[in-house]
Amino acid sequence: MSNKQTKIAIVGGGIAGSTAALLLSQTDVEITLFEKAPSLVSGPPFCHLHAGGNLYPEISDEQCLTLLKQSIDFARLYPHGVDHRPTVIALPEYCSRRTKHLLPRLQKLQAYYKALIEEDMKNKVFGDPSVYFKLYERAQIEALKDKEPVTIPKTLDEWMIPFAKETDLEKIQFPVILVQEYGLNLFRIGARLMLSLDAHPSVNLRLSTTVTQIEKEEAQWILHSNTQNRDRTENFDYLINAAGYQTGKIDDMVNVSCQRMVEFKAAYVSQWAHESTHLWPEIIFQGERGTPRGMGQFTPYPHGYFQLHGMTKDITLYEGGLVANTALSCQPKLPQNFIEKIENSWSWEETVERTEKAIEHLARFIPSFTTAKVGAKPLFGAQQIPGTDPTLRVAEVAFPRSRYARCEIVKVSSTIDMSHAILDDLIRQGLTKASVYNTMALETMQKIKEDNITKQAEVLCQMREYPKALAHRCVPEISN
């Protein structure tokens, strides 16, 4: 390799492109990150650290173990973005699965988590492995009904008090599971990346910039871009396609083939004055995806805000919202009404209609939740799914051409393995001398002040027209 610094172009500043930029900036390369939005991490919403994949009973144990390891790495990289509150997994009475079906997997995950901590104590990010999960029989839940909720829960039992008091216990199976799957705050992670990358000397951050054309000339990629009506043409040694649901557009520009799907999804923001002071765990009422009995997800934020998913076609999922690419193009074509939402905005009528349906969906199990109101516009976006399996949850990156990486993450925690694979490819191509990231530099970057991240996260909330409360965490530090 010559002494000339390798120039890398990353198209897309979502969680995949931004994480790749963050990690690769610790090597000896120069990075230009192109993002068409005015800020980073503005793609499909994420709110949950899938530390074991307990929300996905249909996926394999192997995928679940991978999700646990990736979630540990992700929590270590983005400590400022983790909300340290556990998750309740409740199976409705009508569900064909039983808790006993979930136990063997939970025990495998617990043993694997313990082994990872024995390898490296820094992996202990979800508390003590002995309390990775706990089962609650009905009698235990009934006993918690008489307790008063505490301001900041310190024990698993204290976390369960609001659930015990407000859930219709006739409608769920026992035992109920409490598991150490924590929350993720996308605004805080976006803020941390904005602060880190903007200040990094080897990263050129190009926000509000669209890549309009790509050509290949010998070993060089020539990118044409437009920033606020200013056209620019630049040469790069390596190209990373992290364009999210528009990954296929970049594939078409560089003339590669692919198989992929895109799915439009939305989560809804409610505010519940009744519970503006109590801390809740996250709650998952499992169900059959795409049916009226689809999973319900109840995700708490400060000041009585709750993000809601209902995996039915009139709440989170959409009729016609899952589309595949064709032989003519790598880019799956979403119907225009979804593009309108992504590019412009939602109508207030649809916001109210779908948020109220989400509230009703959760109120089947938490009856007092019927008093919740619309809290803000939905969090939404289109998610790419590589291949033809819509249940896939673990995927990282493909290399369909020389000096070209296509990011294919489905879950945000996969971004670190994805970045490692790209670094390995850069080494194979002789484009970097670094075989590992400079972890000291990474640790320095993680020492951004909490206040600065909070202020920047609040700015992102305001820019995107969300309440400032969503820039905060319920529990900043681990409690067990």
C-alpha cells in the first residue's frame, strides 16, 4: 500500500453508515459521509436492545445468541443511549405458545451471557447474569398489587409493581417473564454520533447532501453529489452503501444485482398523564404478527410518554407495506403514499387514527391505558430486509463488487459486526494498515459529557418535531 491516505465514501448517515464512520475513523483512512437529511440517524425508529431476541419467538436460538452478543457490543459502544429498564414478556391467554416453550432459550441465553462476562468483565452491561431473567407466578404478581410504586426501582420486584397494579391478569398466562432487555434512545445515539463525527479530523460530514450519480474508473469510484444546489464530483478508493431502504438505488448506480425487500413500519407516541411519575418496565404482549392479535409493545419514556407498536395491519404494519425488488431494479418500489410519509409528512387524521388504535390494542391488557392521548407524530421509516425471508433478524454486510460494501442490517446491534467485516475487506484489498480499531481513541470519544449529548438530543427532537422528553432516559444507570 502506498503512503496515500485511503479515501472512503459512505452513502447514508443512518445507524449503519454512522457507526461504520465512527469505527473506521479509528483507523488510518479518510471518510466522507453523505446524508440527505440535515442530521444523522433519522431512519426507521429503534427503541429496544434485543439482548437475546426474546421478542422474536419464531427465530432460531442461534440468531438469538448472536443478537445477545451484538447487543452487548452495541451497549458498550453507545452507553449514553441505553435506558436501563427491563422488559416484561407476557403471553396472552389465547396464545398457542406457553411460557415453558420459552424457558430453554432463556436458559441458553443466561449461560451464554455468563460465559461472555467470564471472558471480559466489560460485557456485564445487563446486570448480574443470575438475574438475567426471572419468572413471576400469579400469586407473586397478586402480592405486588398492594405495594406502592417506587420512584426509582432498584429490584426486579419493584419494577413489576406498575405491571401488577394495572394489567388485567385474567387475560395473560403465567408465569410472566422479566428479562434484562433494555431500551435504546435513537435521539441520544444520533446526538452522540453528530458530536463525535463532526469533531473528528478524518471525517467529512456532508449533511443535506444527495448522491446523484456514481461511476467506476479503474480502481476509483467517482461520486457526484449535490448540497443545497451546489454540485460536487469527488474520487474515492472504496464505497460503502449504507443508504437504508434506498440501498437498491445505489446498487443500481454501481450495476450490481440483489434480492431484497423493504418494509414500511411505524411506532406511535402516546402520553398518559395517569402515569407521568411512575417508572414502568417495557412490556411485550406476544402475538401472531399481521393478525388482529399481533404483538403489542409498550415502551416507556420520561414524563408519561409511551411509544407503542401493534403488529397488526392497521397499526404498525401496513397493507402493501412489504415490497420486493424486481429483475429490472435492486430498489423495491414502495407505493407512493409511503414515500409521501417518509419524504414529507403524515396527515394529522391518520396520526390520530393509528395512535388511538395502538392505545386500544395495549388497553386490552392494561385497561386504564384507555385514557392515554396522542403524544406526537409517529416514529416511522422503511426498513430493508436482505434476501427473501421477512423474519430475518441477523444480517450485516455483502461485498458484491471489488471495493464496494453493501450494508444490510436489520437490527441496529448488527452495525458493529458489519463494521468489523468492512475493516477486514479493507485489509484484504490493501487499503488500510490497521488490523484493529484504536480502542483508546474510541474510549476517549465515549467520554462526551452527558449534558452535551442531552442538549444535542433535544435539538434533534425539536428539528424532527418530537417532544423534548424523548431525548431523555427513564433510568440512565444500571440498577442491579
